[in-house]
Amino acid sequence: MKKNILAALIGLSCALTATASNAEDLLQVYEIATANDPTVLKAKAQADAQAYNSDRAMSALLPQIGFSMGYEKTDSTSFNGTDAAGYTKIDSDSDTFTRGLSLSQTLFDLGAWNSLGIADKQALQATAQYDFAKQDLIVRVADGYFNVLSSIDNLEFVQSEKRAIERQLEQTKQRYAVGLT
């Protein structure tokens, strides 16, 4: 249905482009409205947020990997002996490197699976609301666009009617001046 509505709007906009070549066509108006309509923007933001929540819920079911690294350096100096001439200096240096890598996978977590199911359904609901907001915008834009075109046609009709009446008045004045009436 969405494709049918868009196809109809595109067809109508092509037909109307010939009559209003310098004005914006329906598709251009729709694109501008899509970029600026707060209802559509809100629905898109909510759909994006729910998609992120779905990805985040999925991450609880994926393997978890961790990496750690450490470095320790120890320098020590000691003296042994009892008199000034008999001291012996003992230096010791020690460097320790530690590295660790861990990988863990939960075999089954019912809560995580339930959270994923809920998040996926919320993402689908938000996407459906976004699609509805876009289709509602199509209807609102088309309605407004055709109302404007109708108003332009009505204005042109009234202006041409006014010109015709002015010509009739001028002709009547000329006939009166000549004495025909």
C-alpha cells in the first residue's frame, strides 16, 4: 500500500509539474516536509532508539571477551654487614609482565532471551509507528498541496472574472457615451 501511495503521488506530481513549472512539485514538497516534520522526526528517533535497544539486548546473548595486561617493576637495594668496611651492597631488579585473555559464553539465560524478544517487538512497533507517521505526512502534504493548487485556480478564476466584468463595464460606458444604450 505504501508503494501504491508513493507511486500515485509521484504520478500526480509529474502531471502537475507541467502546469506549475516554476513552483515546487509535490515530491519536492514531500521531501522538504519529511526533513522538517516534527511528528516524523520524533517517530524516526524512537524507531532508531528501539533498534539500538534490540541490538543491546542481543549483546547479552553473545560471547563476552576480556583482555587485561599488567606490568610491575621492582628495584631493591640492601646492605648487609656490621662495620663500614664490610658492607656488601646487594641490588635486585625484577620485571613482571602479566597478560590475560578471557572468553565466556552463557549457555542459556531465559531473562536475556525474554528481553531480546521484548526489545525486538518494541523495535517492530516503533518501525510501524514511523511508517504510519510517514504515510500520514504523505496524506497531509498531498491535501495541503492540492488545497494550495485549488486556491491558486480559484484566485485565477476570480481575477479573470474581474477582468471580464471590467471589460463589460468599459464597453457599457463606451456605448453609453456613444448613445447606444
